[in-house]
Amino acid sequence: MYDTILVPTDGSDVTDVAATQAVVLAERFGADVHTLYVREEEDDVAGENATTAVAERVRAAGLDATTAVLDAEEAVHRAILGYAADHDADCIAMGTHGRTGLGQHLLGSVAERTLRKSPVPVVTVREETVVDDFDAVLVPTDGSDCAETAAAHAVELAAATGATLHVVHVVDRGVLPSDGSGTLLEALERVGQRALESVIDRADAAGVSSVQASILSGSPYRAIVAYAEDEGIDLIAMGTHGRTGFDRYLLGSVTERVVRLSDRPVLSIGDHERI
């Protein structure tokens, strides 16, 4: 499923967490790990130390590691994606916040730009992220094409690792009229049920051994983050775009909020991602 995993680094502490996540994935799938430092100033000499630190962590796990330092000739996220394409990386693991100030702003906004534009999955972590093996994978769905793509990837991951697949649909009560509008609520729940059933059918066909499906209500990103914490989820897989309109806005900006707030790794998958 993953043959080459890329870990961009700026030498910040959160890169240690990203490296740990990359090791967990690489051990599961026998992948090689590349670590990349994008140098934005000519006198920046931190790249070798930053990439070596990641490589040492990877090699300590008995895995192959490749290091690279590039001069930034374009936006940092484009350099990351260009390297990923040139070296056939099929997953990128990176932190959501890193060093700021002189010459460095690799992570943070760059992470968000990377996950929005990447043709391969991007797993993001924070310094507080709990990295564990894959016993439970969560995929939220709103029935959109991008959510279906994310679900397909999550199903493949659960089938390959034996993880329990948790599927949730969040009914956003914030879009309902103040009177509660029971008829509209029921309609939204029916849409959600259909979205869940689509993922369940896909999981059954793939031989996923355990599936748990739930309809939640409330603020979508808060409901997803809370569910992941309550259920001990090891990885959240989400699409980067979803339905928009008066009744649905699960993915897209909600994915970015989950990335920023969840203490679980978040695997973001674009609708252009090819399974």
C-alpha cells in the first residue's frame, strides 16, 4: 500500500512525532523512508542535522532511510510535492507546526497547503499527537466523491492492518432552523445513513473484519475529534473536500480544523488520489 514515505523536516520537535508515524507505517508495509529539508536561505546549515536526526530514528527501526536537502526555488510546499513526485512517494508524513522566524516556516501553513494540493495521502501530526499501531481507523463521510475516495483508502488500510474501521456521519445541527425542523433533521439523517451504508458495503467487499458505524450530531469537527478521543482511534482518514451548501459542509475546512485540534494522526486524502 505504501512503498515510499516522505518526511519533510525543519528540525523542530514535531518532526520527531512525524518520523515516529512514518516508522509505524513503514514497518507495517515494508516501506522506505525519505526525509527532506527545504533550505530557504543560502547560509542555512541546519538541513544536514535535521535530516540526519530523522534518518537515525528510521534506521534504528531497521528501515532504509534516504536524506535530501534542497534549495527552495519555489514555494516550500511545491518543493515537497515535487520531491514526492520525483521519488514516487505514496505518502507524506509531516507536522502541523514547526519553526518560524529566520528562514523557516516549513510547517503550519505549509502543511495545510501540502495536504490540499498533494496527489498522495498526507498524514499530519502535532507535538501532542499519540502515535500507536493501527487497531482502530476512523473515516468520517458525507457521501461526497472525496469522502468516498477517503473511505476507499481507509478500507484498504483497515483490511491490510486488521484494524477496526469506524465510520461516522455528522449531522450538523447548526444548519437547522431554530424550531428544530424535525422533517429536515430526518432527511439529513437518511442522507447520512446512505453515506454510511456505502462505506460499510465497501468494507464488507474488502473483507474488513470489524466495522462500527454511527450517526453523530453537532459541530462536525468537534464531533469527529471527540469521537476519536472517546473510542481510542489510532488514525483519522478524511477527504480534503466535501459537499457544500445549506445542508452539508463536513469536509474541506472541517478537515483542516480536525488536523489542527485532534491529538490523533490525521490522514488527508484528496479526491484526485488514486487508490
